[in-house]
Amino acid sequence: MDAVYRALVDIVGSDYVSVQPEDLFTYSKDLGTSEPGKPDYVAAPKTTGAVSRILKLANEHKTPVIPLGGGMSLAGLALPLKGGIILDLKRMDRILELNEKGRYVVVEAGASHGKLTSYLHKHAPRLMHSEPGAPPAATIGGNLAIHGQGDLAHPYGFNSDMIAGMEVVLPTGEICRIGSCAMGEKWYTLHPLPDLSLFLGWNGSTGIITKVSLKLYPCKKIREMDIFCVEDENLVPEILYELTHAGMAGDLVAMSSKLPPYSDRLHMISIALSEDSRQEMEFKRQILFDTHLAKYIREGTGGISMAGRDVERPMVSKASDWKKGGGFEYVGAILPVTDYPECYRRGAAISAAHDIPYTVLGRVIGAGHAMMFSWSYAFNRADEQSIAQARKALHETDDLVMELGGTIWKPAVYGQKLLLEKMDANTLQMMKKVKTMLDPNAIMNPGHWEVD
Amino acid sequence: MRISDYQYADIIHRCFRCGYCKFPADWSDVTNCPAYARHRMESWSSGGRLWLIRAWVTGEIEWSPYLAEIVYACTACRNCVEKCPLPIADNIVNMVVAARSEMVERGLLPPAVRDVLTRVQQRGNPFGLPAKKRGEWAEDLRVEKFSGQDYLLYIGADGSYDSRAQQAATALVRLLEKAGVSFGILGKNEADDGNDVAFMGEEGLADYLMEQTIARFRELGVKQVITLSPHALYAFTAQYPRLGGDFQAYHYTQVLSGQLRTGALPTPQSGGLRVTYHDPCFLGRWSNEYKAPRKVLGAIGGLQLAEMERNRKSSLCCGGGSGNCYTDLLGGSEESPARIRIRQAAETGAGILATACPNCLVLLEDAVRAEGLDDKLDVRDICEVFCQASGIPL
Amino acid sequence: MHTLHFDENKCLACEARDCLTRCRYMNMDAQGAAAELKKLIAGEDSPVLHDCITCYACEEYCPMGNHPFYLIVSRQEALGISPLPSPLVRQGIQMGIPFRGEPEIEKVDGLALNMGVFSGLSHLISGKLFENVTPISTDSRKMFHYFCQLMYLHYGKVSVINERLEGVMEAISAHDADAVVHFHDECYGTYTSYAPAFGMAVPFKSIHLFEFLHDRLTELAGEIHPLGFRVAYQRPCSSRLSPDKHVFVDKIFDMVGVEHVERQYKNEEALCCGSTIMPQKRPDSRRFCLDIQRENIEDMKRAGAELCIFNCPACMQTLWKQITEYGIMPIWMSDLCRMAIGEKPA
Ligand SMILES: Cc1cc2nc3c(=O)[nH]c(=O)nc-3n(C[C@H](O)[C@H](O)[C@H](O)COP(=O)(O)OP(=O)(O)OC[C@H]3O[C@@H](n4cnc5c(N)ncnc54)[C@H](O)[C@@H]3O)c2cc1C
Ligand code: SF4
Ligand code: SF4
Ligand code: SF4
Ligand code: SF4
């Protein structure tokens, strides 16, 4: 056995290190269309200290380290492009502190979103965090490392805007805290200290997030979803403008999909509403439907297609089975709300060209400041050609985003390249400086956000 | 090597590896698949296992002892079936069992599995003990042999051979007598029910055992069976009809709750026992029986039932299903499922952890010792708890 | 092309013109009704076409067995007057498109029980009452092949019904059952009222669920334990298409020993559940819908109902939450019957 393996066993215990071909196989693939990338080792540390020791070890051996949370990015972001050690962080899953009145919770980064939601439901039912629509096994740290967005995106923005403190392990092994927690044990704010949050959105290429303080928000007793439906995609931006002006919704998502047939060429704007009483709910509905949207209803261009549906955990995974093939991947992009019509039309066309039923979805971020779009492509995992086709559609969609002047969200390597090519030279240089300073041996998730 | 006739070749790729299957119903953690909870590496989760099986079937990876261990470490607890949102859900365990069948056929088994199957084949029980000793546990009890009574009481291998499970079998006999149920046992003429063997992928042996039991039941005119073990219950109700078994089977908690309803079984008093109950997978998720055991416990006056957070459909498997209680592939760690389960039980503050399955009983009792909690928490079968409260000497 | 057989002579001879004068959503006297009917018959625009909330009631009110509501919907379509915003019309029409392969049709020996587009409720039809029927359309992926299409009466779209209905009838009749019990009033109404009114031949015999339940309860009379509840009944719009079967509601209630409470919105005076009104284009439709829902439920409450009995899944879906919040328990008719014979509700 080699020295790295022995050292890893020493750090995390033999049960939680593997070089078995089966494990290397398992960790070489993710859910999407990316080509596999094999690690040399898999290790599942339990503590920040262990992470730190592993990073020091990796620097000694110049071995890449790829942090892995739920592995749900779909875009191959935690697949080793250059071998190395996969750090499966899901054993670092404790919920460390809940400050209910202070509205934050401190968690280890490998805790799953499902776990946190369930925990809050039991221990602080009047609070919630912004959970992404991803499968519940997605981790807090992984989601922040790619600037995810969840069901509070409209009122409060990106999930990475909702943190009040972080503990990170730098690529060289030092453990650092960022925010008020750097001066003591209070994890209530990142500001107004000098900005050091150099880890959000970096795909783990600048360090490993090990603890996070997440801001919590009021969770009301009654949570329901209404759906407003329009036929003309050009109306979507103005309707969202009305809705965000009223500012009464939680999550706001516009979506159109070929299947099931009822949503074909229609745009379903789902409006999450939550309140503590029926009266408050009805008050909101009066403002939204009887005031802001009344015009569309009267003209007959928009209608309430669903009212008062209970909010359930989204099961987006089901989309993977449209081709009875256990796979789908989407391109995510951040664009202005006004681009919805174009995003829909062009996306549906790409899908049609590849014989994949289209799904275009846009989630409002902030008060309509941007929208997270996704274009999903289902494929059949057992059919190489179908995978290749989906991959092609994904790349065309990446190109489309660039053409529209958008930003690709959680880009796969192909998309990262497009973005870096287009990026301002000085910005690029700054990224490079940050990266080189933090990760002198370039061991952290190499191949991602790599500036030549 | 490619496994050309793998039965689920047309659907196994449809697992998305999205991991819903790791959770209990309330999504409280990723640790409700016992194999994954023990190892915390993706290969040991339901999705990881399915992807590996597929890779083996398509020839992308080779068989290895480690692969076989991963495949056999699934306890067939059915948590994943409950949680998977995709249409493959109902077939997840079948896909694993089919892979085991391929391994059986090729003689590619983990040694512990091979040994268990050999013992069943040679001796008719997983312990490898002589078949003629199967009835010894009941010799001092003077239980009637079955000869046309209303019910046949089917004990199974654990209750017959394992000293701890024998205590439960004894308690059950006493309780049924007290409840005025007319029953008899088979003693040394009982054959293995074949449930675990079937889940271990040895179909031929399972069918042989099942047919043997069916023939014996038919010969004796058995119409209704009470089982000590939920594993036997599941085999009798779900697998035997396919082979022509035409008798009714009940778990003993179902029969007892009936006797309680009619008043045939008097309700005892307990001095404020605090009890938590572990749902065995083959009684709960497989046979959808969550109420009867709770009714029986609830009938004990003054008994406080303190549920664990993970109960009913969300029960965490003790780690013993589909032969794992004999092969112990998930043992040997603080994170062995039975030990996690003991810690969950201890959290309720209960003094007794009750269950209704001899496999769970044995594994949980070992685990309570390993956790050093045996002075705080007694592991008991429900029938033992009931006997004790009723003052029936055991 | 199928067209409505509407007998205008009957209207000429009709005095009260109940169809419109009794309409609770329009305020019209016999004279006004005569004038508007004339326009409708002539194919001219009329306020009726805009104000109708599509509650189906006039089909029942008409004492002559004419089809005023079908006439209204036919005219709405002809004149392009849609009660609903156009995206919802498209959504509705697209919803009925089957897209998951053809159903496998198995021959049925004896009675079939047609779940129509409510395969998801197949768990309701279990237990003794349903022992001797064979359910069809229990696969939700294939259920749109069994969709009676009548919903499009709310959409101003008889053409969609007429286009698709024959195919649906073919699927049902292919099961070759002796007769078909329809789980939903709407299916029963389609095959016994709508199709004949449009001159379509129906290749199977239909039985109303309530009549079937009544007969089964009669057979199982010895096992009934009177339940003793005070109940209200949420009568669905499509029940107006089979008013002759509405009597079975009280017959069943009598058999299972529950009291059907007296209230303002009972029987012919029933109020629409609101699901179709909520999204209509008329100004303030949404609030109007909430108002009648509240009135309806408060009426149940005042009358002392403990349970509200449903048969229509749309009514159930629309009202269960509110009804529960008023402390009344919503329950399916089939479950009520099952409880009476000692079974657990589904
Ligand atoms: C069906 C489906 C729906 C989805 N919907 C949404 C959605 O609505 N919103 C949304 O935001 N996302 C969504 N996603 C994308 C993705 O699943 C989530 O963003 C998820 O939270 C990512 O977390 P993870 O733990 O799975 O990360 P991983 O995939 O494990 O990792 C993502 C990246 O972060 C790095 N990383 C992981 N952990 C750390 C750490 N602790 N420190 C530093 N770097 C780390 C990895 O190396 C990798 O580069 C969806 C995915 C699927 C499959
Ligand atoms: S078994 Fe189901 S839930 Fe689990 S990973 Fe596979 S598809 Fe997802
Ligand atoms: S049956 Fe149980 S042990 Fe097996 S994969 Fe499913 S959850 Fe895990
Ligand atoms: S439709 Fe009926 S009620 Fe109306 S006027 Fe004609 S006959 Fe009279
Ligand atoms: S359907 Fe109802 S609302 Fe329309 S005219 Fe007839 S009774 Fe009036």
C-alpha cells in the first residue's frame, strides 16, 4: 500500500478510505452526461481537523483533492479531472447551533438540505432556510460552492447571499473563519469586516467549506402554491414585474414543458404563498389576483390554473425518467427576467432539434433582479447516442446563454471555458492571483475555473 | 464479462443515483439505508449498488469479493423502495436479488454467504445444526404437535436453534395457550421457510424448501399458520402462493391483537413500563403491519410507548435482513445498524426495546451489549414483554 | 359532425322557462328568459352566454327534457365566447391528450367499474361492496383514454367533446362488460345524457354508482350498522345530468342510517363547488367563488352537519380543506357505505 493511502487511513480510519476499484468506479461518475473521471483514493473525513490534515498531506504529495457533497451538481463538478483524492464530506453533517431568536443555524458543510429542513421543522417550526429544488441529499456546502438558489430566492436572493459565517480549510490546510465567528463564537454576520468570502461559487477550487452559519427566515403556518398560466411568453416578464412589485410571494417560478401535454406551449407561473392565517392569505391573493393580475384575467390572456395547492418537496428527479433512461442534465444560467421569452423560444427549438421534450424553467432571484434559467435534457443512460445527443444540446444551450449575454450557472468544464474566454482580462488575472495565492500547488479540484 | 441474461437489464440503468432512497419519511438524515449508514461510501447506498450491479452486468467492471460484499450487504429492508420517486422503486430489491442469483449461479459468493447457504442446504437451517435437534427447544414445554388444531405455530430456524430466540418462542407458546388459541407445532419436522435463502438469490434451494413445507402443510391439512418470525410471514403470504401454497398466514401479533379484541386474552398491568418498539422490516415495510404489534403493547395497562423518531415506514433496519444476521456483513463497527438503532432507542428514555422478530431480537441484544447499555435497556420480543406483564413464568 | 338535438318547439310551449328563471346566477323573469332563449336559439349573442357560470343546473330545471345548458355551451363556442381565459382553455384541452401508450384492454366478465380519469382513486373501490365488479381505467398513465371529456362544457368547447368521445366509448366498450358502472357522475351523464342529446350511439349500458351502491347495500343489508351521523351532501354539477339518480343519495343515506340535514342549498338548490368559477374571466369571479363556497359551508355548519359527503373528486379537491377548517369531515360516498358495513374507509 502506498504512503498516501496509509496516511489517509491514519487520518480517517480504514473504514472510511478506499482504493477499491468499485469505489473508484462509483465516484468516477455523476448523474449527468459528463465523461467519467477516476479518483485514486476516496476518503470520508468526519472532522475539520481531518480535512486539514488531508490537505497538508495532499500538498506534500501534490495530489489533487476534490471535495464532494451530495454529488448532485449534474455538471461533473466533483469528478476528478486529474485523479487524486475524493473527499466525501457527507459524514461532516452535524447541526451545531440553532439560534432561534437570532435566526441563524450553524451546520457542518456536509449536512444535507433534507436533514436541515427536517431539523428545523422539528426544532424551530417558525424558521426555514432556502432549500434548493435538488434532491434532499444535496449538501449545504456543495450548494454554496456553486452559488445555488432555493425556495427563498425571490425574497432573499442566492443561497450564497444568505450566510452569516463560514469556516473553511484553505488548500494549504489552515483552518480559517470568516465573519463574526472569526472573533469568537457568535456566527451572526459576515459583515462589516473586509470581504474574504473567496469560496462561494468556486467549485471547491479555493478551499473546503467545513462549517456554515445559514440565515433563517420566517416560516409561516400555511404554505400554499398558486399557479398563474399564460399562453404568450412575452407576457411573462411583465407579470413577474407585477408580482415582484407586490412583493408578496415566496418562490416565483415560470415554467413551460412539452410533457405532460397540458403544459405544452403554456407558461405556468407558480407563486408560493405563506402566511399564518387564512385571512392573511386571502389578503395576499386579493392584492395579487384581484389587483395586479386582474387585467390579464379579464382580457382572457392569463388565468388562475391552480389555487391553494399544498407545497410538497419537489421531486425533480422524476424528469430523469422521461426517456425511461434514468438521466437528465440541465444548463443553468443567470439572466435578466426580460430574457424569458427568448430563453423559452430558443430552448424549445434546441430541444426539438434533438428530439428531446423541452423543459424551460426560470426562477426569479431577488425582486426580479435576475432569473435562474434551466433547460433540461433527458437522456437514456443505457444509450450512448442519447447521452451524446443530450450533451450536444447542453453545449448548444451553453452557447445560447453566451449569445444572449447571460452567465452560465454552475457551468460544466465546457461552459467554464466559454465564460473564461469572454471574461475581462483584468478580472481573469485577479481570479488567477486569488487562486495561486490560496492554492500554490494547484491541488484543489484542478481543471475547474482554471485560468491559463 | 457480460451477464447476458440478467433479468432487469432493461431497467437497471434507470436509477438516477439521486439518493432519495437514503432517507426516512421525514427526510431527517441520509442514514436510513442500513448498508449506507454503516459504510457512508456511495457504493454501499442503494443507487451506488445498482450502478455497480449494472456495471458488472454490462462488463464495465469485473466481479470481485468486494463487489459481492456490497451486493450482499443490502438487507432487503425496503427503505429505498418506500422513498425512491422513480418507477423502478418496486424493483430495487428485486434487482439486487437477481444480481445475487447470478453470483450464486457462478459460485461467486462472499464466504460467509456461501457458508450459510451450504448449511441450509445440508442441514436445513442457517446454523448448520442437526435437523433432528430442531424440536428440542420445546421438549420441556409439552407443546402439542400439530394434528388438525386451528393453527399451526411455525417457529422457524431462529426460534428453534438460537438460544435467545428460543426464549421468545417459549413466551409465544405460553401466550397462545393463555389466549386459548388452538395450535400445534411441527417440532423436528419443521423445514426452513426459505425466505432468507430466496433473498440471498439461491432460488433453487428456496423453491425446494418452500415446496417441502407446502407438501408437509398439505399432508397435515394446515389451513392457518401463525409465525414467530415476520420473515416466515412474508414468505408464506407473498411467495408461497406462487408455488401452490394455499393456507392463511398471520404474524403472532396479529393473532394476539385479535384475541385481545375478543377478550380471550386478558390485558395485564405493568408498573409503568416505558417501552419503545422497533418495527421489523418484514413485518412493517414488507407486510404493512404497523398496528398489531402496537395494539398488543398498548393492551398492557400502564405501559408507556415511547416511539423512536424513526418508526413505522421509517424504521431503521437492524441490519439483519436477507441473511445478514447470519453473515454479519454489516457488523463490526460502532456504525453497525443495530448499534445505531440501539442509540436511537436509548434516546427515547425507554427501559425496554421491544421488537417482534427473532432476527432483530438477537442482533439488537448483541448491539445493546456492544454499546454498553445493557443495564439501561432490555431488548425483548413483544411476547416476552406481554408474558412478563401477565406474570407468566418463563 | 354531431350536433345538438334541441327542440325549440318545447320552449315555445314552455311557460315557466325554468332553465333561466331558476338559474341562481342570473336574475331573470319569464319574459326576459323568453327573449334570451330566442336569441340563443337563433344563434345570436346574449348576456346568458357571458353570465353563465356553467353550473349545469338548467339541464335539471328544464321540465321538458330539453337541453338548455348544452345549447348555451354550443352557442358560446360558435360565437367564440369563452367563460375561461384562453390559456386555461388550451391547458384544459391539452390535458385530455393521452401520451403514454395505448391501454391494454382486458375483457370483463359481468360488470365493469369505470374509473374514468380518476385512476388515482382506485383505492376507494375496494372491499365487499365492490367485490363483483371489475375496475377499468385503473392505470393513471392510460386513464385519458377513458376520459369522458365532459369537462369541456365548462370551457365552451363542445367540439372537443364531440371529436374525442367516440374513441373513448370504443375503449370502454372494448372491455365487453355486461354493463358499466361509472365511478363519476360526469361519465354517467356523458353516456346517458350528453351523447344521446348529440345523437351519438353509446355502445354499452351505463349504471350510476349510487344505484349500484344502493343495490349492493340492499344485498348486504344484514351487515349494516347504522352510522348515526348528520351529513350534508356536496352535489356535483354533473349530477344535474342524471336527476333521476339523485334519489339514490337519500336512499343510501337512509340505508346506512345517517340523517341528510335540511339546509338551504340542498338537492335542486345545490351550490357549485366553485372550482370552475374561480378562474373565470368575469370580473371578481375569484371572490364570487369564495363567497359561494363560504355560504355553502356555513349553510352545512348551521344545519349541524358533521360530515360532508362527496362523490366528485373535483368538488372534494376544491372544498375538503375549507370544510375541514369548519370542523366538518369530508368523506367519500363509497367510504360512507363501507363504514356502514363495518369496513375501514380507504
Ligand atoms: C433534480 C435536480 C434539481 C436541482 N435543482 C436545483 C435548484 O433548484 N437549485 C440549486 O441551487 N441547485 C439545484 N440542483 C443542482 C445541485 O444539485 C445543487 O446545487 C446541490 O445543492 C449541490 O450540492 P451537492 O452537495 O450535491 O454538491 P456537489 O455536486 O457534491 O458539489 C458541487 C461542487 O462544489 C464542490 N464542493 C462540494 N462540497 C464542498 C465544500 N464543502 N466546500 C467546497 N467545495 C465543495 C464540489 O467539488 C463541486 O465542485 C439540482 C440538481 C438536481 C439533480
Ligand atoms: S434507487 Fe431511486 S432514489 Fe435511489 S438513487 Fe436510484 S433512482 Fe434515486
Ligand atoms: S433494501 Fe435497505 S439495505 Fe437494501 S439498498 Fe434498500 S435501503 Fe439499503
Ligand atoms: S330549455 Fe326547457 S325550461 Fe328552458 S325554455 Fe326550453 S323547455 Fe323551457
Ligand atoms: S348552467 Fe347554471 S349558470 Fe348557466 S344558465 Fe344554466 S343554471 Fe345558469
